[in-house]
Amino acid sequence: MRYIVSASFLGLIVGVLGLYYTLRASRTHLAIDITAESNVLDVRTSVKNLAVLFQGRDIQQENLNLKILTVQIVNQGEVNMLETYFDSRNPWGLQVQGGRLIEARIIGSNSGYLNENLQPKIIDNKYVTLEKVIFDRGKYVTLELLVLHAKDAEPRVIALGKIAGMDEIAVTSSFKEHDQQGFFSAVVKGPASVQIARSITYFLITLVALFACGLSIAGIVGVVSHFKKKSRRRRARFLPRDESPEKEKKRQILLDVYADGGLEGLSRLHDVLSNKELLKTMLSGRRLSPKLSHELAPDASWRIETQSEIIRFHPAIPSSVAWLVEEGLIRVSGESVDVDPDVVDLLSGLIAQLKGVGG
């Protein structure tokens, strides 16, 4: 029952992960980010008789400024965006608010196709339209926008158009975030209560992840063990039966031991039953000598609990010895330990048969 529950939990985890990656694989995400801005001229103080002419206008006298905005457009989604992803009824591109768009040009891209075919065009000195082209996953293009604006007003860039799979096309300003906070401040951002809640959340997530991993591993081990036992029982069905009903009953008990521990488990059980001193020491509760401990298993550890439980031992031997005691094939009475006279012969014959068919 335990391995079934664990396997079911593992199946649930695999199913959730599969659904997550299926949805993720179809995610559309075109990111637009203002990576830098700079002033063409940086006149910090008013200078008498200074004239800065641009297209016949004295921008210094009119309290205007020329700014260069560097905008990167990148496909951060998991799909290649086709031309049909863009809404055919609306233009696609950028709009500058709070300023006059003077120039727009491509200054970089990791795609020759985008560099050649995006073709930015300025409309009404407010919009820069872009061709609706194929935007492959991971490809980007960088635009440089020259904007004329009032010194007391910052120009703002917003996206135009609609893309399938996206509710809106957000425009971020990563250069501001980089300027305003460092790595450490980003990590500890928020009040103490937020930090405490964050720490507790991370701890719980880690705990759940470790617990899920433990269950998954236990489930895998349980499933593997189940199929091994099933394979051994199927192999044992083809072995010849004993003509004596009484011996066949004892043989079936030994086959149960085989199904649980395999041929190795039967061999170790045979070694224990063949060594009366070892068996007597085990079941009488006295400590094993180093020599006997080594004979039993190099890494063996054991303890006697009650006469009925007998022993907890190495995975292959303890259950098999206790099993034989429970089935009456090994009888314990004080210091006396008696093994059913048929068991060792049956065990030897069974081991020989299993070796003959490949274990």
C-alpha cells in the first residue's frame, strides 16, 4: 500500500510538472525595455547669450532638451512569434508621450532578418511603427530614439498594438532599477515583516520540496521492489513441486523468502541455518563475536526485542529468520534452537534449482 501511495504521489508530481512545461512551452512574451537614456547636451546652468539651435529652434531658450532613449525589444517567450501573432487592425510599434520623436533607428540586433525587415517609421513625431515580422525565440533588436522634450517633463514610451497570447505589452525601464538599487538591496527589499514572511515561505517551500523528493524516491524504490518480487514469484511458479504435501508447504514458505530477498537472501539464510552456533547466538540474545558477525554480513547490525519479534537484522536475513520462527520451522525454547530437519535440504535444493534457471 505504501509504494502505491508513493507512486501515486510521484505520478501527481510528474503530471503537474508536465502540465507546467506544456503551458510554459506555449507561452508568448515579447519584452520591451528601456535599457539606457542620455542627454545629447547637458547644460546644467543657464549661460547668457548661449544658443543651442536644433532644426532652427533655440532649445536652450525654449527650455527644451534632446534625449536619446535606447530601447530593446526581445522575444523572451517559448515560441517563435509569427506575423499572424500581431493584430492586423492596429499598428505595431512604440509611442512617445511627453515629447516629440525626432529620429528612430536600429543600432543592434542578434538577427540579420530583424535588422533588415523591422523598418522603423516615424509618424506625426509621436509614433514609431514597426513591420509585423517573424520574431524568433531569443531574438532581439535595439532601437535608438531621439526625443525632444521639455526639461521639466520626462518622455514616456508605451507600446502600440496587440499580440496574441499577451494581455498587454509592458514597457520596463531596467536602467532606472539598476541605478536605484544594488544586488543586496534587491535581496533585502521590503520591511522586516516582509523579510520574515519571505524567509518562512522559502523554508516551507524547501521543506515541501525535500518531502516530495523523499516520497518520490521511496515510491520509486517501492515500485522497483514490487516488480522484483513479482518477477521472482513468476519464476518460482515454473519450478517443480515436491511430491510430499507437507514438504511442499515448507517449500512455499521458502519461496516467500525468495520473493522477498532473492537468491542472495536464500543463500544467506542457508549460511545462517548451516551454522548452528551463529543461529543459536542470534536467537538466544547473546552478543555475536566479531568472527560470527563477519560471517553473517560485514555491515550487519541487529538487536533482540521480544521472543515473538525475534530479531531485526540485515534486510535479507532478519525477516527470513523471523519468518521461519513464526511459521514453526525454527523452534526456540530457552537456550535450545531446533531447525526443522527438512528445511536445510529443501533450501539447498531450491537454491540449486534457481541457479539453474538464472536466479
